Amino acid sequence: MPKTEYKTKTIHKKWPQVLLGVAIILLLCLLGLQVYGKYALTEAISDKTPKNMELTYDDLDINILLGSVEFHNLNLKTLNEITEKIEILATAEFLKITDVAYWPLYKDKRFGADNIEVKNVKITTYKEDTDDVHFSVDELSFNISDVKTDKEMLQNKIPFNYETLDAELQELYLDLSRFEALKVASLSFKENNLKFEDLSIASKYDKESLSKRLTVERDYVDFKVPQGNFEALELGTAKDSFAVSVERFNLNNSELHLYRNKLIADDFTVKTLYGTRLESLPIKLNIESFFIKNANVFYSEKVDLDIDPVSISFEDLDAEMNNVSNTNTEKTDIKVQAKLMGKAPILFNWDFNTKDAADSFNVSAVLTDLEAETINPFLESQANVRALGRIHEMYFTIHGNNFKSTGDMKMKYEDFKFSILDEDQLGINKTLSALVNILTNDGSKTDANGYRYGDIAVERDRTKSFFNYLWLNTKDGLKNTVVGNGKK
């Protein structure tokens, strides 16, 4: 056999051995990199963890070839550096980072990953130097795709960019103030749509306990929303501010109870109107449309120690709000329809502009088919007044700003009479009642169409709310329509 042919056959026989040897060497190198990578990552986590933070995990898996890292059963605790009180407690069943981009991380200190998956996170944060919970979530899981960040992004309000985010959580709690808290039973975010169930914003104390803790007036609040959602929700930044954009916000079947103890001292701080409030938010907000469906609102005041207050209610309430925004110059427009005390239909229109420094606004309303006895329980508890008669139609318009307002009212009503109650509400003060009814037109002196007219002119008490301002305008219009000459 020729030598060249023998050498060729020998080489062909050795090729598998060579390839096997190379594979073994590569495998050993890969295993070495795996071991080193796991060691290096463990050391880096240990070195970079602040002294006031404790971070532990049961297991760490790393795949150098696929660029993935997995943590199992993470536990995080942060302490106040001075008092050593616990500030944050967090646990996660699972955290996986997939397809880490090594070269940008090594070359430019830029982090990028195809996906970050976290399962069953529990978080509790505490108020400074106390055992009181500030924020908590019982169960949070999420996926973020195409994540990127670097040193510059870490300085932003949102410290990273991402392509998609899917998240679900259970039992969220957020302390809003000394007196109120927010709770959400469940929340999900997918394809830029956020849904929530059983949301509540409520006072932490019952009415009596809250009153004992207050030095100035404050509303007792009980607000519940069984279901709601944000459509096309976008989060971002604008001029160094956090930005939220929503195409449509829906609240369904909500119920709001407000109660104020008027026996507590007044709060004389200046109350801004809603245009300024919206403009002054610490975030850039743009909600194109906001819909409230089938809501109920109840409001009551305690004005006498011995008399239980009765609520005025707006029931079966539907509302549409457009351009709830502080990012453009268009007006915010609000339309509401409801039933006063569950019976008398009322339509309400309101607009304002957040960019108007004078806080100018326009309000118009229509109330129909109100039997006076419907609202008597509220009038009796609040003003010691009982009314008889019927309002067939009431229209009013108001144009105002932060300091004053003007407007007009017209009414069609009949057989209107008032009874002034004794202080104990057990009898009627006949003398005062007779005097009031002498001054009050019962609805008989009208124009040819059956209407009486009145003007509105009010100076705002800036220590009171917008709705107090609205009530003063309504009351002034009623007084001038019923007591005045009734002419246009």
C-alpha cells in the first residue's frame, strides 16, 4: 500500500478522536466558564449589595451559552442606616433573565436582555422608623421583553426601556395619608390595557373615631369600584416628569360615600379649583376619555350634635369626561346625568381649561320633576326646613373663575311652601314659616310659559371647595328666582 494512501486512512481514522478531543476541551472550557460565571456573579452581588441591605437566595443557575440567569426563592431586606428599622421586605419565588447581551455589557456597560420573568413576588414597605405599612403586594408576577438600560437611563424617572410588559398582582395596599388608604383586590396589565377589581379608597377609621382624631374638618371617605380599566395606557417621561397617557378610562358600578362633621373647626387653607389642581399634578397626565357608568354618590354633614345627618344622593349616575389633561391647551369637558335622591333627573355640564391662570369655568344644569318631599329628609337634618310643592323644571348657567361668578336661573314650579322647624325638629315654627312664605312666591307669578327667572352673583370663599362654590351659586339663584320679582 502506498505511504500517502496509508497516511490518509490514518488521518481519517483519527478525525473522530480529534473532534471528540476538541469537544471535550470546549465542554470543559464551557463548564469552567459556567463555574467562574456563577462565582463571579455571586461575588458581584455580594460586593454590590449595600451594607443596609440583605439579599439571599436558595439557588442560582447560570447558562453562559444561552445568556440566562435564574434565581430561586429570593429574599430581600433593607434597613434604615441609622435606626436599623426595616424599610423593605420582599420575596420572589423565581426570577429569570434570558438572552443577556454580553458584548454591550462588557464594552459599554449597557445592559440588555430578551426577557425578564418574575413570579410570586411579595413586597412590604414600611413608613420611616415605624412598623406601619406604607405599601404592600401579596402576589406579583410579570414578564418584560427586550429590556435595555445604561448609566444615563438609570437617572431617568423610568430607568429602563422595554418592548412589552405583562403583569398580574393580588391584594395591593397603599397608604395615601394619615387618614386614607387605597386597596385593590386584583390588577392585571397586558398589551397596554390595565384592569382592576374591587378597588377602594377609604378612611382608616369609622366616622366617630375619625372625628376624634381631627383638629380641622376633613371628609370621611368610602369609595368602592367593583371593576374598572384603562385602555391604551402608556407610561413614559416628559420634561423630566413622569408621564401617563390613557385613551379611555372606565369605572363601573362605583359607589362614593362622603361625610363631614361640621362641628369640627373649619379648615381655612386655600382650596384650588380643579383646573389648577390638574395643572399642578407632579406628573404629566393625558386621559382622552373617562367614563363612569351606574355610579351612586351620597353626601351628608353633621351640623347638630343631637341630630343624625341624612345624605343627599345622586344615583344611577353616568358621566363622560373628555381631555382630562395637563399636557395641552384644550378644555376639559364633563357631562353628567343622574337622579337626585334617586328620583329627579338632573343633567350637569362643566368645562374648564388647565392653562387658564384665572381658573375660568362654565357650568350648566337642568333639573326636572322634583317633588319637594323627596329632598325633605336632607333639608330637615341640614337646615331645619321642610318644603312642599313640585319643581317641574329648573335651568341654570354659571360663568366663574377663582374669585367670583355670575349666572342666571329659570324655574317652573307650583305650590311651593316652606315650614321652618323648631330646633328639636318636633314641631313647626309657625311665625317664621308664615314670614318666609309671605316673601316666597309659590310659583303662580310667572311669564306666559310658566317660568320665573333669577340672577346669580357670588364671590367665592377660597377656603371652601369648588362644590361649596357651586352650591352658593345654586342657592343664590334659587333665592332670587323664588323671592325676587321673577322677571327675565
